[in-house]
Amino acid sequence: MSTDATTTTGSDQPLEERVNNRSQRPNSEAFKAFMASSWAPDTAELPEQDEVAPYAAKRRAAISARFPGERLVIPAGPHKVRSNDTDYRFRPHSGFAHLTGLGLDHEPDAVLVMQPTAEGSGDEGSNHVSTLFFAPMAGRDSEEFYSSARTGEFWIGPRPTLALLQARLGLPTADLTGLEFAITTDAGVVEFGGMRIRLLRDVDLNCDALVDTSRINTGVDLEASDALDGELTEALSEIRLVKDAWEIGEMKKSVAATVNGFHDVVKSLDRAMAHTRGERVVEGAFFARAREEGNDLGYDTIAASGNNATVLHWINNNGTVNDGDLLLLDAGVEAESLYTADVTRTLPVNGAYTEVQRKIYQAVLDAADAAFAVAKPGSKFRDLHTAAVTVLAQNLDAWGLLPVSLEEALSPEGQQHRRWMPHGTSHHLGLDVHDCAQAKAELYLDGILEEGMVFTIEPGLYFKNEDLAVPEEYRGIGVRIEDDVLVTADGCVNLSAALPRTPADVEAWMAQVRKG
């Protein structure tokens, strides 16, 4: 890997400079002058506006309506260090991505500032005028062009100019150097004529420090401000509970890519069975598809074979994949827009379920179908879970596994059936795999389903090898079936229906994929 450095000697060299000791960069004036010369002029025309731009504008208007007369500060977040001076691929905070429409890996350190204006005179008839602050691409005549491994074009490739992003997003842009003035001017105690600031906290420490310093200097109560900031975070989650048409289109793309990834995994199973870390073979097959068709994984892939399938979030993926076992694959592709799928299938490694595996699988499938039946406008979100676990409890009772009556197990005081499925049945899905996580309980768990909501349905049963409460034939079997669901005007659509769900269909599909 290439390096970027200037050697400095001396025992008193600051620690933060020592990372630059690993190589030498020329610093002569002659080099700098030559490096800044003889570059072709940029003749690229400005791009057309992104398809997402008008949707993002409406989302900003929705947030504006909640906080009239207040300055809103929504940072993307900085790079995160992976190892010493190498960073993880940058991913902006989902609230920032939602309001700007920016996906992929730009722009680190960017901040969306929504300035209040007279009611109805702002963007889209809102109460705010928005500006995107970021550090634009440095010119090829600057040292940054070749010296910065984080921001220099020579190191990481072209970055957008202010004019380019403004054209793409239909959103005014400004250089990041003007951020402090934009945030702090006129800030202060509202009762004394100051401007109230609300900040999406814990995303960018520099933004936190800038806003907190302004509050301290103007006598604003920090504890009260924390509560106000929390309300902004909450609102940014809640406006994502119902997806717009553009978001639904992006989620369909991520689901389609995910389906292709599941096909790739089935093709890899023979190689996985022959490998000492077969789960890694499975993980790698899916990851290749995620990078080929999307931006990345939506979350770390769960490739759990045998007893590992009874571990709810098994991501070590260092086990074997054995003939006769089940493979629980929980995976999702994140599209370039950052919207992710989240799908699970439990596959017989050799292509055929055993009698016991099929019985357990069918019970989970019946539970999922019960949840699908209530996934329609007017139902409560919690109804999905109630429907699914009731069916699971009925099956566990029929198999003689419940230590009490079915009625007692289903009572709030019982819940013994949850030993074998301690997780929830559904979660909202979108920019985050667990989307809208900061929404109030009355809008999430007790929320009423509406057209445009997207969530998972994912019941399961998990019988660990060590579980002496079940017969030996059940032990080491974990089954989960997870689909991505869109609520429509009169019911719901299974976005991931292209992947077979019934035992017979799964077996037929696997045989066809392996053959061809």
C-alpha cells in the first residue's frame, strides 16, 4: 500500500507527527511548482439534478415543520479510523443521508445547516433555508492534491466541487470554513432574543464541541439543550417510518441484489463443505455480490451452520458447513443509496431437509404467514409479533415442549415459549437495518401500520445443543425465515418473495441452482 509522509527527526517529535516517518515526500520548491503545473483544465459540465433531490427536499420540509424558528445542525460525521492512519469506508449518519439524498462514501465532515426563516418562506414553502457545508475538492495546484491521503485527489480520486453537489442535490452548498459562523451567529438564550440551536449529537465531536461552546458562551442551559437535541434525533427517526416512492424503489434494488447473493451462496455450498471454515466461504460469496451490485453489506453477514444457527447474531463465521446440517443465512446488500435489505433463509446444506428439520421449518413458516396476515393498514406493529409467537407456542405445545399449559405460556406472566425465540418478530427497515430506532414507542411498537412502511417479518426457533429441555433430535437446529415487507393500501407485498419459502420450493430451487 502506498504511503504519504515527510520524515522528521528528533526525540522530541510529537506523537501525532510520527506516523509520517514511514516514507519521504519531496518538499522542494521546484517539485511543488512542477507538481502544480501542466494539468488539463476541468471542462466537465455540471450534472443534472439527482432523482432523489425533490424527495429529500420534502423530507427537509417535514423536519422544518417540527422546529420552526430554530437552527438545525445535522452532521454527516467524520472518517472513523480502522487501524492507525487507515480509515473504514466512510458512511454518513442515516439522518444526514435521508435529508440530503447523499449516499455512497461522501462527504465526510459535511454538515447540513437549516436556518430558520419567516413561516412558509423557506425551501419548498417550509420554515427553513438549508445549506450543505463541506470541504470541496482542492485544486491540482495545491499541496493537498498530492499530500493528503484522506482528501487529496492524487490519493483517493476526484471529489465534488461546491457547484457539482449543488447541481446534483438542488441544495445550496458552502465551504466548510464558513460552518462556525453559520452555526454560532446570533445563537443564545431564546428569552433574550438569541437563536436556539438543535444538534444531531454524538455524530461529529467537532460539531458537538462547536455547539456546546457556543451554548456555554451565551449562557444556554446545557442539560436542557441535551433534551432538545434528543427531540431532533427522535424526529429524524420518526419521519423515516413511512417511505416515499424513491425510497421504496431503492429498497427493491437492494432486495434484488440480496436475492442474487443467496443464489451465489447456494452455488458455493460444495466448496464450503470441503473447507475447514466453510462459513467464511459462504460469507465471502455473499460479500462479493454486495460489492458487485451495491455499496456494501447492510450489516455483518450471519452465515451460521449447525449449532451456530442457534446463536442469534453469529458473525464469527469460522465454523464448518457439514452435510446434513442447516445453514442459517441472514444477509442484506446495501444499495449505493445506503438503503439495505435484510433477508434470512435456513437452507439444508445437502439440499434436502430431514423430517425433524422440515417439521421445525414448517412451524416457523406458519408463524411468518400468520404475521403476514395482519400486515395491513390499521393493524398495530406489535400485532405482527403476537400473531407469530402464538403460532410458535401452539406448535411447541403440540410437540410437548411447554412446561405449562398453552394458555399459561401465552399469558404475560408465563412466556415460557419464548425460551426458543427470545427476539422480536419485526423491525423497521431502510437506511439502517434496524431503521427508525429512536422513534417513540407509541409510534413504533404501538404504532399503526400505514401504507409505505417497510419492515421485516422474521420468526424463528432455536434449539441449542446444550438444551436439555428438548428431545435430542431437536438439538442443534436453528431456523429463521425473514422477509422484507411493504405495506400497501389494502395489505402488504413481500419484497423478497423471489426467494423460495416453503420447504419443497427451497429444495427445488437449490437443486436447480446447483445444477445450472
